[in-house]
Amino acid sequence: MTISTDAYAVLLPAIGDLTLTEPLARYLDEGGVALLIGETREEYLARRMSDTRRATETADDLKALIGEVRRRAGRALIALDQEPAGIARLHALVPEFPDRATLHRMPDAEIEALSAEVAQAAREIGVSMFLSPVLDVVSGANPWLEGRHLGADPAEVARITSAYIRGVEGAGIISVAKHYPGHHDIDGDPAIDIATVTDDKAALERGLLPFRAAIEARGRAVMTGPALVPALDPDMPSSLSGKTIASLRDLGFTGLVVSDDLDAIGTLRGQRDVPTAAVEALNAGADLLLLSAENHLPAIRDRIVAAVEDGTLSAARLAEAAARVRALAG
């Protein structure tokens, strides 16, 4: 592998529809292995796929796109949001999770069995990764995760998400537990605002229980959050914070670290562009970088390559990240 192909291998471009554009085709031809099948902003805010999508989008539509991705990339990592009691990108194409109140009443074995059913149906379509479950223990204000989180009780969040991870991973789908280190009380929506988590270290520690449980359940990936968490790092948002990712590794996590959306993390704070954020995330210890496919992907690749060439980013760190991604691609 070359530095250039490694630089593409660590990107996770998100698409809004099922079209493989010419730039995305080139990205896959030249080393890209990952793709996020996303939703529209309206669907994200509604926490529900549109009536039009639900009525017209078929499993065969997804299979056709994923098949083309695999033909170009060889091994591919196909990700999407499939959250229990949250965003369900596959809508009625797979078994659906009940609402949050019902999940709280379900025993572990039932949650695990349903999660395995959902994952198996997704695997038959060609999906390989769920950006889920949401582990944030929300005990205060959180407009970002409204309608997506599982409550304020760390033990109950840990119970439900552990059963979900066991079911999903047992059926062969990679789970991505999110959003480390937890967003229990946040002063805005980091997708559209400059947001800061107001918790102190004691509050953060209480919210780590679900992450410890996710690691114990053998979840293979964790996503870091997009906001600033001063109790851990007063300077860098979690997905760009070496201190934050080091604290995750200190919990015993050895798997794939996925960044949150670099577009919001970079541009909202006005301190960096997306290519700069990509280099910072890799230096911090992230392995797979979520960003919009609307970005000029060759420019991001070239910035990563340039960082290796000028010593800003070590070739070994980039190779480590790319190897972790490729190891999960199938």
C-alpha cells in the first residue's frame, strides 16, 4: 500500500442518496474502502426516514449501490445509522426496533435476539457497519440527541446497548458505540452550533459505564463526539483530541476509533478546514474519518499525504489507521 491509498482508506464519505458519483467512483478506484449511506437533513431532524423513501426505496436499490462499491473497492466497509429507538436508515427494509419505553421493558435476551435479526437482514443487503448504539447518558439539556438517546440511568443505558452490541456483533455487523466521552449536558447542537459539554470530571466518569460495558461486550468500534469537553480537553473537540482518545484507550479499547462529522467540527469553530481537521484527527488517534462526500476528497487525501511528507503526521500512524479500517472491510 502507498501513502496515497492509505490516505483514502481512512476516509468515510457520507452520501445523501443512492448515487455513486464520478468523484466517489474515483475515490474507490484509488484506495477508498468505506462509504456511509446517510439520510437527508430533514430525515435526521425528524429521526425518521421520509414517507417517500419508505414507499419507494427497496433492498434491491441498496444492493445495487453496494455491489458497485464492492466491484470498485474489492473489500468495502458499508456503514449507516441503525439506532435502537433512534435513527433507522434501513426503515422497514429490516425488522424495526420498538420505542425507548418498550426497550426499557424488554429483557436482555429479547433485545439481543432482535438486534441479531436486524443485523442479519442488513448483512443480506450488503451492510457491514452500524453507526450505533448511542451510549450518551443524557441527564441535562441535549438538543442534539433528543429522540435518539436511551435515558439518564447509566446502568440501564449500559444494559440495553450491551445487549444490542452482542446481537449485532454476533450476526456479523460491526457496531460503533457513540459518542465518546458522553454528552450528558450540552449547550447546543454540535451539528449546527458551536457546542460545549458542561459536565465536570465526576459527571463524565458516571457516564463512562456504558462505554466500559460496550468494550466488555466486544464492540469493535467507538465514535468520538464532535463537541468540546473541557473536563477532558479544554482546547480540542473530542474527535480531534489526543487526550480524549488516549482516555478511551486507557479503558482497554483496542478497536477502531471513528471520528464524528469533520465538516461540523472544523467549519463551525472557524479554526480549521476539513483537510486540516482530518490530519488533526489522525494525529489524535482516530482511524476512520467521517465527512461529507460533497467535500473535494482528493484535496483531503493530498493534505494527509503532505502531512506525512513534511513530518506533521507520521507514516506509521496513517498506516496503523488504514490497517484497522481494511481489517474490518469485507
